[in-house]
Amino acid sequence: MDTGNAPKLVTSGVIASELNVPLHRVLRVLRTRPSITPTAYAGNVRLYRREAIARVRHELTAIDARRCRQAEAATDV
């Protein structure tokens, strides 16, 4: 059985570990962004393609940038 062509799927925990962020932040992004969908399920566990790591990283960076801008605007008042 050749599994060399099988896609590498990751869980939300693996995404959080690779991005070095708390799991709850990754879960929130995955829950609120319909463009990031699971590729497969293993029981109740959602599995994502490795490309999801980059998409979650992008979303977390955007969230942090918005928070930073809001904090700067609040201090400028």
C-alpha cells in the first residue's frame, strides 16, 4: 500500500502548535471563517490541509493588526 501520495492533514491542535498560538484562537478563526473548511473528518475530529496553516496565520495577523490600530486610535483621542 503506497501512502506517498496521500495528503498530509492536520488538526486544529497541530495548527495552533505550528503557529505557536493558543488553541482557542485557532478554533475561533476556524469557526468564524467559512472559507477555511475541513477536508476530512476522523470521528469528531476535523482535519485540514496544510494550506490551512497559512490561512489561519493570515487571519490571526489581520486580527492583531486591527486590534493594534484600534488601540492606537483610542490613545490618540
